[in-house]
Amino acid sequence: MRITTTIPQHNLRAVPSAAIAIERAGYDGITTLENQHDPFMPLGVAAINTERIELATGIAISFLRSPMSAANLTWDLCEASGGRFTLGLGTQIKAHNEKRFSVPWSPPAPRMREYIGALRAIWRSWKYGERLNFQGKHYQFTLMIPNFVPEGSGLKLPAVTLAAVGPSMLKLSGEVADGVRLHPFCTRKYLTETVMPCLEAGLKKSARLRQNFEISGGGFIATGATDEAVAMATEWARYRVAFYGSTPAYWPVLEAHDAGDLGRKLNRLTKGGQWAKLSAEVPDDILQLFAAIGRHDQIASQIKQRFGGLTDTVLASTSSQVSADLPPDLIADIQRIETPFSNFETESKM
């Protein structure tokens, strides 16, 4: 099993030392978020200060950027890192697209299919000199002259992973992406009964192997060296479960456990501005569905029980403001958990 963590995105000057420490500790990767800060810039800094660790946006919001812009950012980060960068994309919900980013909204799955297709057409144009002629409903790219082709060192085409919660985007991930980034608001039951059948249907349609498709995320990890530290991490996770549970887009996960009423109650609290009351509504039995919880000497077995056989990559931290700080021997224990994923195979897709 692979394990990734986050870096401090609020201060680019802090990134070099943080990235070096993360690499030395033995983590497999660094992921960045698009919340308060840009997800790409910190990875550029991390790329030129590390040698081994993999870098990924987890996630960058797709529709606020043209595929051409995302293609350029990805290409440059791949070159800077020697091919260690993976583009993780997500659609965000309608309200954020329209009201926060002022971009038009349309059914996200068909548009994302085009988005990924456009990215690959652009990259193939740059790497192989193929004529750029991508024609879709949402995106059209037909002009590329030598002056605008970035230099390349012959790296493999970039991998693209896709954030998904519902069946449509999960199936699309299996069909057109190189991996799926599951939301931490996810349970093992939802993984088994909803996520995996959808991904398998997509992989079957695209005739691709599971070993070349990465499944990452799918829950929280609440750990620490002491019981007190675990208690603090657990309460942080409880609030995140309450926060996400208040959003209707995530209610199918609660419905899988006959807990839809909890989501509706949380939603009412947020609409009333009662954010401080959210955590108290999430009981321990619900929280434990979403998180692996335990001290450092317990958590590897809890992670295996919670994620084993389903998830290839777990996130030690899902916040750039909350450090994971796992000891190297624990990281190694987690990495010994067997998973199906082997490597990305990006050159086989046209």
C-alpha cells in the first residue's frame, strides 16, 4: 500500500524543508488541495527539492481552467520532477462552479470525458507531433504551432486521476482515467457495494487492467503517538465527517448505512449557521465507519482492516494544515500491505 501526505500550502518558503522531510521519512507521495491556495505552485517547489517522492494534485478543480492551461501546468511539473507528477482532477459542485469561480455548469461526467480526452490530444500533439484536432461539445482545440509546443525530455505521457463519489463519475474514472481519487467521506460498505462495481464496469469497457489503475483515498486516518493525540485527531475527523455529511451530494454514502436523516439534520444546521454544533451530531459508531482510528502502534492493522484489498493508496493527512507526522517504521508497516495497483500505463491510450 502507498501512503501520501500533504505539505503546507500557505507558505511556499516552507515547502522545501517540508518536502525533503517527507521524502526522508519514506512517504510515497505528496498531494495538494485546491481550497485556500493554488494546488500547483507548491508542487513546483517540491519537484525541484526532491528526487524520489511522487507529486499529485488531490485535487485541482477542472472546469475553472481550460484543458490547455491544465495541460501546460502538468507538462511543466512532469518535466521539473522527472515524470513524478500526476494530475488529479475534480469537478466541484454546481454552486462553487457558478458562484465561486463564475464558470458555466453542465452535467459533469460528459464534460469531464471531453476534458480528459482534450488533455491527451494536446499532450500527444506536443510529444509526437500529431495534428491537434480535438472536436467536442464543450472543448475544441485545433491550433498548435511550433512556437507554442513546450520542450520535452521524452517522458511518458502524464497520468490523470479523477475524483469521484457517485456512480456516473466512478464509471467514467474506470473508463477514461488512470486512477480514482475517492473522497474521504466514504465507508468500506460504500466502497464494496457501490464504488468497486462502478469502477470495474468502467475498466471492463475500456479493456484495461486493474493493476494499471490506482484507487486512492476512501476514508480518514486518525492516529497519533498517544491516546491524547488520537483523541484530538478523532475529533478533527468527526468534524470533517459532519461537514461533508451536511452536503446533499454525499448523502448516498450515508443512505448506504440507513443514516440519511443525519445528513438532512446536518444540512439544516449549516443553513442556520450553526457550524459549531455539527460534530456533536456524529456518534462514534458512524465516525468509525469513515475512519481508521488508533495509536501509531495500532493503526497499521486498522488501516488494513478498513482499506485492505480495496484501496491502493491512503492519505495520512487530508488537510494542508494538519501534519501527519508518522514515524518511518509505521510508514514501512503500511507499505507492506498488499494492493492490486502496480503502475500507470499511459502510453497505451490514444
